[in-house]
Amino acid sequence: MRKHQKKCHRRISAAVIFLCIGAITLAMIGSSSGTAITLEQSEQQETQETIISHSGSGVSEEKMISVTRSDGTVDTLTLEDYLIGVLSAEVSPQFYEEALKAQAIAARTYTESKLQEGQPLCDDYRCCQAYYDESQRRERWNERFDENEARLREAVTATSGMVLCYDGQLAKTFFHSTCGGKTASAEEVWGTPYPYLVSVDCSWDTDAPRYQETVELSVAEANACLNDGVVYCSASPSEVPVVKSQTASGRAEEVSYGGTQWKGTDFRQKLGLNSTNFSFEINDGVLSISTIGYGHGVGLCQHGANGMAKEGYTFEEILTHYYPGCYLETQS
Ligand SMILES: [Zn+2]
Ligand SMILES: [Zn+2]
């Protein structure tokens, strides 16, 4: 259990569809404005379907790419080194090998989509993918740096050039930490259906560190978080939020609280909750909200992937489980 800390953002990974076969003109990305796009902008981006044709092969792992950091500086590095930085921020280097490879392919596919669209890369997970540079990795890993670095480099090089496709296009490789037993469809989270971003069972993530979490906040705090300067919520100290409807995967679609019907995703975002799979309790004016899972729930479940790898599944089996109907393609 943790005390509630106001968190304004939730985890989002967005990707855009492109054709898998064809040349990519990789524009060297210079320094962008250095400001991450807002949550609202990124959500709009996520729900857009941008399909751009191109011809030729993929982005070479040796090609230099640029990543704008949160302080406005730009790191220029190879795709391979960038993917190691993404993996280091997205998953534990102690994950099983096949799970690391699956994550490497999901991250590569996502990155290539961005590059093909000519969008800049940054290290903000709400806009692009989380990323740690080498000095951050050294600081986090200390004496395990060499071992961890080698594990991630192996996952990236063993899958060199591999991307995930659906029907001749790069797949939208959304991923998240922990689905909590069942992934969510893109349609139920963002309103846009994709044939391979559908809900699938996942029985492999129950050991995830954030599988279940309870936050406590006073009703006054809940009202303040939900109001954002305008009074939408006027819950009484005895009111318990009610899940009015559920999505196909069992997450909260609509929550009734304080005189307002909230979309489950808005309720989660405003209160900084781990997922939309909530349950509620109230004791002496303190609202306890328990969540199962961590993240939006769409696409690859990182901890589920690790559980699958532990049971002996290959990276291909992991990817085709979480992105059914997709297939691997290796770009030269
Ligand atoms: Zn970005
Ligand atoms: Zn899962």
C-alpha cells in the first residue's frame, strides 16, 4: 500500500503505422524544441491512424539517430545503442533473454515508425519511449553495469533488423508494464480498433512488482485531483465510487463519483492510478483505491512476456501472443 502521491501522467507508448516493405528516408533529426508534447497531444496522436507508404529497406542499426533529452540536449547515437538505452529504462536487464528480445523488437518497431514519419525522438515515455543514456545506466547499475549492458546488447544484436508487421505494415507496438491477467484492446482504451491490438489472456504477470497496489487519499484530495480548477466532483466523505460499466477486458469503462460519470481512463489519469482495473473502499473519509496491473494494458505486457520467457516461450511466440496475427520481418 502507498500513500497517494499526485501523479499527473500515465504511461503511454504510441506508434504509427507504416508499410514494412520499402525504403525509408531517414531524416536526421535535429534538436527539437526540447519540450515534450502534452498528454492531450499525445493522446490525439495515439488515436490517429497515419498510414504512410515508403519503399526500400529499414533503418540500419548503424545509422545515427538523435534523441532529445529532457534538458533539451540531444544525444546522437546508433539505433542499436538507442535501443539498449530504451530497454534499460523500460524493463529489468535481469529479465529472461527471450523477453528482452521481444521488448527489443517492439521498441525497434516503434522507433522505426517514428523515424519514418519524420517525428523527433525524445526520452519522455508519454511521447516516445523511456531511455537512459550510458551514464544513467552506470549510475543505476553500479557494479552490474558490464553484465547488464551485455545482456541488453545481446537482445538487441540477436534480433538485429527484426520488426513486427501486420498485413505488410509495421505494427503499432504499444506495450505496458503489467496487464493484470488480461490485456486491453486498443479500441476500449483509445476508441480505435486494430485487428492485432485485441484483448488476450495473460497468466504470467502475477509476480510483477506492481501487480496489485492500493492508494489512500482523503475525499478532499480526491475531489481536488478530479476537479482541476472546475468543480466536476463533489463527493461526500461517505461516498464510494461505483464502476457503472466495464470494458470487454473487465476494466472500468465508466465510474460514477461525486455527481459525475467519469470515463475510467480519465479517472485513472486524474488520480494517478496504476490502471483502470480498480476497486474501492471508504473508511472514515479515507478512500482506498486498489488497482490490478500497471499501464494502459494494450499490446505487449512486459512482465507477462518475462513470465512466458521463464516458461520457455521464444520471443516470436511472445510477440505473436500479445500481437496476434502479426509476424516478424527482418530488414537488411
Ligand atoms: Zn517524443
Ligand atoms: Zn500481463
